[in-house]
Amino acid sequence: MSAPQYVPAHALLEGKSVVVTASAGAGIGMATAKRCLEEGARVVISDTHERRLAETLDQLRPLGEVAALRCDVTVERDVRALIAHAVAAFGRLDVMVNNAGLGGTSSVLDMTDDEWARVLDVTLNGTFRCTRAALQQFMAQGDGGVVVNNASVIGWRAQPGQAHYAAAKAGVMALTRCAALDAAPHNIRVNAVSPSLAMHPHLVKVTSPELLETLTTREAFGRYAEPWEVANVIVFLASDYSSYMTGEVVSVSSQQA
């Protein structure tokens, strides 16, 4: 089945200030930053890779107001600086998109403590740090806000060699649900997307061609998702169209049951 046509923008985030972590390169983060700009938002992109971050900033500048700051989500100081940068650049923060994650393949039989801890620190702890910082900024502003986390269907479905990543993404789902209840009295929404197979260069580097082919055949449409298709759902959750949704994990997947 051929890829769908790119969906035109509808000003869903007009005037909003958005931060997207891990948004340099060609994956879901960059696609989300691009989609947010097209929908009228002012966007701060971040990543640990400074060269790719600068290149992505140059690519996005023609689309609208965009700024960039290097951020390692495992470092609390960096996370605080990222939120402060958004407020300094655009006067406030309206949406936090937590896209940073780290994968890898290793059997539990061979996995080291360091491998386990590194994936959990980036993928789960990093999402926690960024969510906490964003919620505190929303509270200071006093007029609500939105957090959108990037989980994964691996948080629901077992896959060999993915215990650390699956545990982290399942944790992101649980964090999303609990943080949503903590934040709801303050008119703050916290939701997540759970993609199955979205193709991008980094996935190709860390996944064997055989596994990618196997995963693709499991998709009901017989193809992988384009990163922008996941970004569209993130934009929906960030927008006022999802005003009565919180604590939800939305599967962006065509996988068969």
C-alpha cells in the first residue's frame, strides 16, 4: 500500500509555544516540530547532537518562529534550561512534547546493569524530568498547559531483546496516567502516543533488515508509518480538539491483534 498524502495544516496550534525534545534529524521529533510550526505554533527544538540540531533549525526556520537549545534529558540542569529558554524566547510554555528515548537490542540473559540503566534514564527518567519541569512552569503561569509523551506499543507487546526499552515505555504510559490525575485540577492535560513502526534513519541503523521486514508484515496496511503520521496525532493531543482527554495513551498503529 502506498504512503498517504501529507495532510494540510489547519492552524490547530495557532499562537502556542511548544517544546519538542529529541527533535533533530529525520524522526518523529523533527516531524512533530515541523507539524507544530505548520499549525501555527512557536517551537523550541532540542537534542544532544549539536550539529544535527543546528541543521534542523536551519531547515525549520522558513516555516515560522523556531529556536533551539542543546538538552540532555538525563541532566536536570539541561531540562530546566530548556524550559527557561522557551519562556525567554516566546514568553510562556503551552505544550511540552517528550520525544526523547533510547533503544537497543539485548537479551535479559546478557544485559548489563549499565545497558538497563541507560535506557531507563533517557526514556523514562528523562520523560519524568521534562514532565515535572513543564508542569511546574504551567503552574507558575496559572492557565493550564499540555504534555504529550511518546510511548510505544512495545510497552504493551513483548518483543525479544527489548526488556529495557519495553519496561521504560510501559513506565512512560503509567507516568502519563498518574501525572494526568495530579495535573487535572490545574487544567493541565497529560497524554501519550504509542506508535508501532514509524520508519526513520536511526531505526534503520539499530534494527536488522530481517526484523524490519517482519514488523512491517504485521502492520494491517502492509507498510510502516511515516513519522509525520505520528506527529499528526501528537498535534491533535496538543490542540484544543482533545480538550476532554487526559491520562490517555493513544495507539498510533495499524498492527493486527
